[in-house]
Amino acid sequence: MRNPLLLKNFAAGADIAPFRIVKFSTTDDLVVQAAAATDALLGVVELGAATGERVDVITHGIAEVEYGGTVTRGALLTSDTSGRAVAAAPATGVNNRIIGIAGVSGVSGDVGSVILYPGSIQGA
């Protein structure tokens, strides 16, 4: 179930696959696929884009995202190295950025809902 509440259109700073988490590029007004749990996560794209194409980024609401591992409904989600959603599990004292909360359980390759709730967590 998707319910995008706020979308912002950006240009893709590199190729972006569908259903991926994105972050700001080093250049203003460009986004790229997220590549780490420590990236400043911005939102989710449901449609892919080639470098230079325009892409809508969902920053608030409920979006569809591809899972990069086993995810349990209710888990806090962050990005893997390919912009896919994985359960956030920072080591003690380590900070992770999160994109939101898993709306459904799934495994790597599944497309599931994420309740967008960007923020940071620290391992205990």
C-alpha cells in the first residue's frame, strides 16, 4: 500500500534503479542512490531514472522500496550499498541514518512498503 504525501522533483546525478532510497548528491538539486547506512537519506524513488533525467522523490508518507535483506514488519530501515532497504543495526556507539519503518515483512528482492520517517539512531 502506498500513500505518498510529499514528493519533490530532482535531477538524477547518476543512474537510479526503481524502488531505491536516495540521498543528495554533492551537487545542488541532484539526487543519487544511497550507498551506506551513514548517508543522509532523503527519500524513496519508485521509478528509476538515468543520469540527468528528472525523478520524483517521496519524502513523506508511505512508499514502496526494494528490500536488500530479510526485513521484519516494524523494523527501522536504512540503506545498503545499492540503495535497497535493510534493517538498521548499528554497533554500539555507531550512528545510522534511517529512512523509516517497514510496513510489511519481506526478504531480499521483495518490494515492500516503508512508512517514511527519516532520522538517526545510535547503537546501544
